Amino acid sequence: MSKIAYEHMMSLVEPCIYMEMRGMKIDVELRTKKSHEFQSKLDRLETRLSFNPHSPKQVADHLYGELKIPKQYHRKTKKLTTNDEALEKIYASNPIPAIKAIIACRHMKKMKSTYFEIPLHKGRMLPSLNITGTETGRLASDLHSFPKAYADIVIADDGYVLVEPDLSQAEARVVAWLTGEEAIKSFFQKPGADVHTEVAITIGSVRDIGKRLVHAGNYLIGSTGFAAVAKCPVYEARRHLSAYYHKFPSIPRWHEKVIKQIKSTRTMTTALGRKRVFYGRFGNDLWREAIAYEPQSIVGDTLNKGLRRLYDLGFDILFQKHDAVLLQVKEPLTQLLVDIIKGALSIKIIINGQELIIPVEIASGKNWKKSELGGGMQKWKEVT
């Protein structure tokens, strides 16, 4: 077995088994209450529609038949579809209330079945984790989309406090180093600066658009797709993307470099040594997948390495979500423990000959929901 395979995959077996068997403690009474609230909201939404929003055929008949909206086809199967991606694209060009209601109904039904109806084991929610579930190396899980608004049902065990170390704006930082875009690198290095705000100011827009550009514009999203995520008209999306690429030209040059490499070798190898061969048909879908691969893989492997370190240090790790790890420690949480946790996740990465250590932010609380009012997760205030 290669060193890369062990470091990136097999080393995760023990911590993943531990998290699957340990699970997260659930406030069962609060979960039941929120489940009823969730169902009431879903019922009210469904009554506003004259058809079943969960039936692909009825939705297709309404959108493509009654409303005469241009038909959408599945990217891979090329069959007529009303999947989530199609609905988002349709809504971007046709902001009709009924379409928004369909999207909301489907989302809520999925959330309810996944998080409020999943069986508990002795009052704990047990995640299912898949080490090989993604092409990038990130852990795949049935609980990765846990809704923030209902995270307060996850609570610490008696005498413990939840702690969540998070890699700060990880993918955006990696892209800045991969592209060598000095302007964006300088935003990250400016004390107290927010990269999304700085990007917005640079292109003459608002923070939300800056945030969407950093997340989606980095990965060669088209104007129609950006209109969907930014919830703006397509012509505005086109203008925002054009301004972003004009002000930060190293990003489109990086796009061209990756596309050229895929056309030549079909292979990408990350700064951490993970290698992938891209077998798909040449075109925008493959280009976007290849462009996103290295930053997403670097962040995933960095987080996984930190997760293994925390496990080896004896921390009670409960879950990994996106760029963060959820664990719990005995009360009280101290600056010494915070420093140890940060140290475990502060991993040096060499990209294009330059060092990058992604900063780690710490939040803690008695339940998993972010809150500044007490009880929930609050940002740790450093003790000097």
C-alpha cells in the first residue's frame, strides 16, 4: 500500500469507526418539538400548490406543460428533469412563487426524513461515514447537510462542552495560493479583513455578491448558474463574473492552465500528493470538476489529517462537517486545550513553493447551534 493511500485513507478507519459508534447526544424532547414545527411549515407550503411538489411528473406537467417554461435536461442522462439543479436554474430566469415553493417543499421533506425521523440509539444520532465516498478525499456522510437552524438538538454530554475547530475560509485561501492572485492573498493577510467584503469593494458590489463570487466564481461557474446561487438576473450575474475575473486575472489564467493540463494528461495531482484521472467527456462540466478538485482535495486532506491527530491525542471526536470537526471536552474548556486543538489542525502546506497554514477558528457551547445569547456555539475568546 502506498504512503499516500495510507496517509489519506486508511489512517481514517479508526477515527471514523469511533465516530460512527459514539454518535452525538440528542435532546430528544426538543427534537420531537422541532419535528412537529417542521411538519407544520411543510404542510402550509404544500397547501399553497395545486399539485404534489414531490412528484416529478406533476411538477414537469405544471412547469413545462401549463407554464410553458423551457425544458431542462439532466446533465448526464440527458432526460427531461425537474431535479434540484433544474429548479434552481428555472427560478433564476423565472422567479415564480410556485417554483420557490417547490424547492422549499422538497428541501424540507428531505431535511425532516434525514434529521428528525432517523432512528436514535440510546438517545444518540449515529452518523454513517464513507472514507471513499468522494473523489476529493473529503469524508462523505448522511448528516453533512445538518440544518444550522436545528443544530441545537445536538447537545454535549453531562459535564462536557462541545468544541468545533473550523478551518477559516479554507478553499478560498487555497485557491489564492494556487492561482498566485496576490490581491486576494493580501486580503487574507490584512488583520481583521474579510475577504468577501474586500472582493465586493474591489468590484463595486455588496458583500453577498463578493461571497458568492469567491465560492462559485473560483470554479468557473457560468452566468446562469451564478444567477441561481446569487439570486439575481442572468445579465447581472454575467456582469459580476466579468468584473471579478477582470480585477483578479490570475483566476481565469489558472482556469486555463487546469483545462490545458486535463486536455493533455487527464490527470491532476494535488500539492499533498493525491492523484486523480478524469475520464469524463471534454466540456464545461469536466473543466469545472477538474478546477474544483485540487482546492477541495487539499482542504479535505488537511482536515482529515487534523482529525486523525485529534483522535490520536485522545479527544472525544463526534463528527466532521465541511471544514470543521465537532468534539467535546470535559468542562471547563481552557486556553491550553484550545491551543492543543488548534495545533493539531495547523498543518503546513506548500503550494507553488509558498507555505500556507490555514487558520483555525474555535467555537464552543452546550449545544451545536451558533448563538451569541448563551448556550449555543460561541467564538472562543483568546486568553493571552
